[in-house]
Amino acid sequence: MCGFSGYFGTVRDGRALLERMTAAIAHRGPDEQGFFTTKAAGLGHARLSIVGLGDGQQPMSDATGDLTIAFNGEIFNYVELREQLRAKGRHFRTTSDTEVILHLYDEMGEDCVSALNGDFAFALWDGRRRRMVLTRDRMGVRPLFYTRQGERLYFASEVKALLQAPGVAAEIDPVALDQIFTLWAPIAPRTPFRNIYEIEPASLMIVQEGSVSTRPYWSLEYPDRDAPPRQGDERAAAEELRALLTEATRMRMRADVPVGAYLSGGLDSSITSALAAGMAPGGLRTFSVTFDSAEHDESPFQIEMARALGTHHSAVACGEGDIAAVFPDVIRFTERPILRTAPAPLYKLSSLVREAGLKVVLTGEGADEVFAGYDIFKEARVRRFCGRQPGSRIRPHLFRKLYPYLPGLRQQSAEYLFSFFGASGATLDDPLFSHRPRFDGTAATKLFYSGDLRATLSGYDAAEELAARLPEAFARWHPLHQAQYLEARFLLPGYILSSQGDRMAMAHGIEGRFPFLDHHLVEFAAGLPPEMKLKGLVEKHILREATKDLLPAAIGRRTKQPYRAPDSQSFVGPGTRDYVQSALGDAAVSAGGLFNPKAVAKLHEKCSRQPASGFRDNAAFVGILSTQLWLTTFTGTGICNAKAA
Amino acid sequence: MTDTIQDAVKAFVIENFLFGDTTHALADTDSLIENGIIDSTGVLELVAFIEDHCGITVADADIVPANLDSLARITAFITAKTASLVAA
């Protein structure tokens, strides 16, 4: 797990450039750095040593010197692949997974990615064919960005490295901003930086003189709604799930350093911790965030689970003022505006892991996408149920059951609940049906756009673009699978795995590993009947069945509690940090040019006066503040004083 | 009287939900929900405003879109409630 940077094309003093680019992402690999240059390409690498501690230095070349790779991530099945390659007569000089990729590429070319089970991004220079191969893992765990400047192409694990390259400047892409303010994340390959893109998950890019080509090597697919049912009953499915998950966890415990685990107290991380605890001979270390506010805190469940497993447990408290204290740093690492503060506590959590001396943690991320755990899946089911009888006064009360933690909903009549969730039968054919209330509710934040931004975006519809990006088979899938696809293909890599995942962990040189995102498990789960995942309104049913012997009953029966953190209230009240006033002040908002200064002032005043603001106001507040911090951090305009202290 | 109520409600909606944005062409009969102006928390803010500024109590059963989902409906609701108070 590391960071890398590089270029394709002729660059004057390429080594010095690589040193600057790699220094910008040194936090991803604090253990050592390495560089490789030829006339036509260069690679730089910042290493976090986890596998092959003594002999895994990068960039790594093969014995001929023709192939050189800079690699970020882990190939979990490298042991098996190495044995297969040895059986073919290949000789290995190191114990690292990096060398396995080099040999595999030599055997198979770029198609070798199909044999890899792992979380990876790499750049491989093929000197024989004079081309650079850039690729990312299937689900989008590890990042990879690029930009073109004339005949040259620069790439790196984070955008901040690209900004070191000549001619590359940070400028906001208004369309990406609008996508965030509608969908919560940009639609890849677009990023918030104009002319800077990301390699999409499960994609290969081949760069050679005069051409750049990109193609997917894997795709997330679900069975057609009318396809014959899967063979085997629920019990058999649960057994197979358990075997796949156990194997996925076992592979992710492979490391030459100790592996710990995040433990939120919810079902998913409790399962991964329980499986890992049985595979950690010296005992497992677990890590949690606790909150002062009761509505966000899950510490009783964390403590219960840690006791049940006998782990060495540590927690970091996220109290009043803590989120505001780290938020400018959080935006420096997310490299994109965000609508929620949820990454901030995870930034503190990875710091705790680093202080404990660990480099690797398992997490439960991905289970909600793979096994239908999110409330939005249940919400869509209830909306369809209500839509079949629009006049019902009883059916809309189910919405209240979905969101017991939202005070605004508890007190609403059936008529209002029906209206809020747009449960009209007229939209049932909408491909974005499941997510439409979320997208519409989020888009209400555009009220704060400046006149110039509105004019720039005139006629653009982010949700329409998303719908246009759906695969042809999407229409044939079950509605639950359509909703799962939207989460897993867009929000997971665009927000969960990036802003909450890789960026917050790597800010402190911590590698997260995700057993639920093992592609064998993902493919298996995609093929399960919808009712095995969402049974009635019980989420992740088959996962509960498969793991019920692992967990205390109180944990195994827990209803999904979404991971949330205090939003606008983190930034208002006594002790408000100067940068908040500065970033939301008239001068900074006017200078940024993206939002209406008067409206922002009123929002700030409202959130200060009334901390229990609703979803739209909270999303707008955090979105505007993070955008202002993004502008200050990356565009060098210094529109506000972004110092946290 | 009705105009005064409607003006006050409109001013509240513009200030509290549109944050002073007067360019939003909000017709008296436009749905506040369908136009993304109000969410579930916003309804409770609206009820608090009506109770604080109009001296009436809004029963749970009255918190329905038929009474509160447009400027015209809110105005009619307040007018009717106030009238019933006077009559009593």
C-alpha cells in the first residue's frame, strides 16, 4: 500500500519532477521512496512496507529491465499466483506481490489484471512495446488520476501530485461540482479538477505514442429479472457465503506486519472482526470512534463486541469541536467538496491506528452495497408499496420505521410522508427510482449557487447524465439490483471508498482492507435472489444467517444504523473556528464566485441559531464550507484563512 | 387581512427556506415539497412559525399537505383557524 506518480512522454529533468510529485503524496508511503526514468517515461513511488519488507522496493523492474512497475495496493492471491508461475518455470527474486504482477504481465499482457484478486492501482512501463499500462481494481478501492498536457500524460495516486507537473493548475470543474451537489460524488472519470480525470474502477488504460485507449476488464452484473432462479436453497447459499467471506478475510490477513480491524459496533465490522480474531495468532487489535452525541454514538455495541472477541480495543473520541478542528485537513485529503462531515472522524481513527503502531486494518465497508444494507433499498421498496395504493393512510407510516433516527420524520402525517418520498406511481419506470428522493433532496442545495454558476450550468442535469451512463442490461434487472448497482458502481468508489476510505486512511499511512469487496464474494452476492438480501424490510438477511454463530445476539439482530457524524452543528456555537467565519464570509464567498454570499450568510445564521437543521441545510452548509476550503487549498487563491487552529 | 397573512408567510418562506432568494418564481399555488423548498424538518419550522406568529395551535392532524403545501393553502389554513378562534 503506497502512492505512486509518473509520466509518459518526454519530460525535461524527469527525476526532479518525480521527486516533487512523490513528495506531495509522501503520507501514503512514509517508509521509502524510489524513482525510475527512461527517455519516454518515468515512475516515482512512496512505499508503505507491508509485504516483502526487505525486498519489495519500487519501482520494480523484471530481470530483463524491460518491464517496470509502480504499484499501490495489495494482490491478496499473490501466493497462489506465484506458485502457478513457478510451476511454469518462472524464477522470483523477491517475496513481494509486486514481482508477481511483473511476471504475470510478461505471461499475459494487460489481461493479467483478470487474474488478480486485490485492491490495486498500478502503472507498468513496457519498454519493449514502449507503452504505459494504467489500471485500477474492480471496485475502486485504490485511486489513480491522470491529466494530459499536449503529448505528455501525467498520473498519480492523488491529484496533489499532478499539480506539481508543469502546466497543470487546479481549477474547479463546475459540472463535477454540480454532480456532487446532486449525486454526492462526481461521475468518473470526471473529478472536481477541470482537465484532471480518474481511471475508472475495473478499467485499463494503454498509453503509447500517439494514442490513449481505455477499456473495462470487468463489470458488475446482475441476473435478468426473468432469468431462471438460482439453484440451491437459502441454507446452501448461506454456507457458500460463509465460505467465500472466510476465504476473503483469510487472504486479507496476509501481511508481514500485524493486521488490525475497525469495529463500529454494527453488523458488518463485527463480522469481519470476528472472522479476523480467529486468524490473528497474537490476538486482534480493534479500533473505534465514539461520539459525545447519543444519536451518533455506538460505543456500547463496540465494547460488547470487543469483549466477546477478546480483542485489544482502542477508541478515539470525537467530541464537540473535533470535527471542525480537522476539517481543513480532511478536505486537503479528500481533494473534493463533500456534503457530510462523516470522513472527519475516520481521519481521527486512522491517526489512532498509526499511533498504535499498525499499518493495516480490515473494515466492514462494502457489505451494505453487496448485501443490500442501506436504508435507501428499503425506502425504495416501501415507495413502490405505497405507490400501488396512493390513497392509503396506513402504508406511508412504514417510512417512519425506516428512519427512526430522523426527528423531522417522526412527527409527520401519512400524507406528508407520502409526499416527501415521492411515492407517486408515476415514477415507477424511472431508472433512478430508488435514488430519486435523495438526488432531488440534495439538488435543493443548488439554491445557494451564484448567478454565474447557474448560468454556466444552465440546461445541465447531473441525474440525467447518470441515467445515461447505465448499462443496457440495467433495465432488465430487479429493482433492488438496480438500486444496488447505483450504490456500488457510483457512490461506493466516488465517495465511500475514496473520501471516507482510502483518503482518510492514507492520510496517516494506513491501509484499509475490505473483505466484503472481494470480487468472488461480490459476484456471488449479485447472483443471489433479491429476497435473500432484503427480506421484507430486514436488510442483509442472508449475511445474518451465514454469520449468526459469530456474533452476540444483540449485535446480530441490530438494525442498520447508518454511520453519521454531526454536520453543521460541528461548526457553529461558542468556540467557532475563525476559518469557518472566514470561509463563509461575504468576501470569501464573493471571491470564490460559486455561491450567493447573502444566501450563504443567512444559512450560516440559521444553522447557528437552530443547530437541528434539516438534511438540505446541513448538506448545503457542509458542501459550501468544503468547497470554499477546496478553493483555498488547491487553487492558491487564498480566498479564506483555512487554518484550523 | 388575507393579503397580510399571505405576505407574512411568503416573507417567512423566502427568508427561511429560500435564504432571501427572490429570483425564485414562487407562485401562490406552487407545491413547497415538489419544488424542493421544504423538507420534513422544514414542515416543523413552518408549524413553529405559524404558532409563534399567528397565535394559533396547529394540531397534529392538521399537519398535512392539504393545509400547508403552498402559500395559498397556508394562508387559507391560518385564516380559517383564526376565524374559528374568534368565533369561539
